[in-house]
Amino acid sequence: MRSRGSSTAPTGALSTTPVHHPLFARFYARLSVAAEPTIGVHREELLAGLAGRIIEIGAGNGLNFAHYPSTVSEVVAIEPERRLRQLAVTAALRSEVPVDVVPGVAEALPVKSEAFDGAVVSLVLCSVRDLPRALAEIRRVLRPGGELRFFEHGSGGGRAMAAGQRLLDRTVWPPLFGGCHVGRDPVGAIRDAGYELGPHRRLLVPERGPRTPSSYCVLGTARRPSAS
């Protein structure tokens, strides 16, 4: 699907290097659908009240699309992984709001500056290759005062779990799970990228049962500062 209002992607290695995780994409597509009874309520909260033109970074297989409110005029959904992007296109056809699925990476978004009223990241900041650059790109494409909605997992669970997360990030976790990192600090990264943090809360996913390295989540909002 072609992006309306998009422009040529910025040049550079990150904009041309393909993202291809075929085994993980198949695993993720199945796991995410199975987890939707648990995750869906958080998607609903994440997207409630959005309006206007929205960019979603790392749309995966498009499970957010069904939760966008009717006040959203268009979603431009960026997904770099080919198989997940194909699934997202199918999900877009079922969406009640217009969704345009576009190839691209978070560090070099193929859209114009200040073109969006809101941006959405949902379980994606863990896997971007360059987190500060990705957040700077999102800030670039948001209009001044535009809102960033985030639902991410990251470090948590005390000293022992945090140490285990750091060890996993240095060893087996990213290769096994499509570049995912469990020990990042999404709230700190968003603050450091120059956003104004809004309300956000910590939560466990799932709420009950054994804790895994990816159980420690945060859901909230931030804004690109308004122009002075």
C-alpha cells in the first residue's frame, strides 16, 4: 500500500538495510494473536482519544488497527519486516479507519516532517537498532505539540531480574527474538530525546503468573514540545 503524503526516505545505512526475521515473524504472529485477550485491553487504553493523522512505528501484524477510534482520520503504519508487513496489510483492509501500511525503519521514517498529530509505539522500542535516533525521527515527524503514545516493556523487577535482563541482552535474547532487548529504559529514553512526559504507569504483563524478563511494561503519553 502506498503512503499518502510520504516523501523520499532519508539516506544512510539504516534506511537501506532490510529487516528480515522470517522465523521470528512467524512465531510473533502466532504468539501475539494468542496473547490478544491479555494485550487487547492495553491497546484500547493506549489508543483511546487519539484524533487526526497518526503514524504507528513498528506496526507488526497490525493488531492495533482494530482499536483506533473513529476520530483518527488516517494511520500511516511503518513496518520493516516483510512477512509482518504483509499481515498488517490484511489487517488494514479490515480496519474501520484508513490505514496505509508502508515499509521503512524507525531510524529513517519515509515521511515528511511535522506531518502527524500523533505517533504510536507499541512493543517496538525494544527492538529498534538505534533508540535515540528512532525517537528523534518520531519527534521530527510529529507536529509541535503532537502526542506520542507508548506501550513498551523494559527493565524492572529488582536487582536480580535487572542483572538477568542485561545478561540476556548481551547474549541470546536479541538473536532469538528479532532484535528485542529486555533491559532498555523506554521512559528514560523518551525523556532524554526531548519529549515532555505525560501521564504514564507501570504494569505487569501478564498481571498474574510467573514473571518473565519481558513482563515489566509501561503505558503512557509524551509530547513534542510546542514551538516557542
